[in-house]
Amino acid sequence: MDLILWRHAEAEDPAPGMSDLERALTGKGVKQARRMGQWLDSQLPDSCRILASPAVRTLQTVEALGRKFKLHTDLAPGADPADVLKAVNWPGNKDSVLVVGHQPTLGMVAALLLAGEDLDWDIRKASAWWFSQREPGDPGSVYLKAVMSADLVK
């Protein structure tokens, strides 16, 4: 299984009275999402399942990919890393899955996959971390296949 964690692009600060789920991307964020979306689209297999948080900023980020996706409430801001892994059926899934979500959850998922510990790792805005397993279903065979940031994609 390949699991790709894509943090949403740069978003606006919350306005008074605005819920966290309503925050939209900035102009810079739209450009970041477009660049990363093009790179991911060129790399992801056609069969890749795509799951996104219901927040506006993640929807705008994933829409830049130009593929069908599913909203998943277990990926909303503040999600538990274990819920994310359950949503993607880790490590039992044989397919590739792309998750578009938030910090600190995505960083904590990355730490669980690589270090096996609850750590607060930082995944930068609009960046993607691509994990793969040498042996399907074996969480001990996980390795980091790629890390890409929007500012490196041209």
C-alpha cells in the first residue's frame, strides 16, 4: 500500500465569527495547490483513492488535483491519527490512498508510520509525504518514498 499525506495549502486566518471549517485558501495557497496537484496527478496511479477533510481549504486544495475524491469527516481538523489510519484501512489496504488534511494530525500520522511513536512532526503547507510498504500489510516494512513541497514543483 502507498499512503500519501497532503497537507492543505496556505489558508486565510479565521475572520471574526468564522468557523475553522470555513477558512479558504489565500491567493498563494491556490497557486501552491495547483502546482502540487499537477505534480501529484503525474505521479499517482489512476486507481488511487482520494479522501479529503470537509474543510473548505482542503476541498480547494484537492480540487486542484482534478480527480474524483471523497469527503471523510474523520479527517477534519483535530482528527485523531488512529482515525486517519482506520479511514484508509492501514496497513491492510492494497491500493494507494491520498489523504488531504491538516496539521498536527498528518504530522502525527507520519511519526506513527516511521517512528512508531506519538510525535508532533511538522508537514509544511501544501507538502506531500509519500509512504510505501515493501511487504503489503506489514507496517514494519514502511519507508518514506518521497517528500515534495509546492515550492520545489515548477
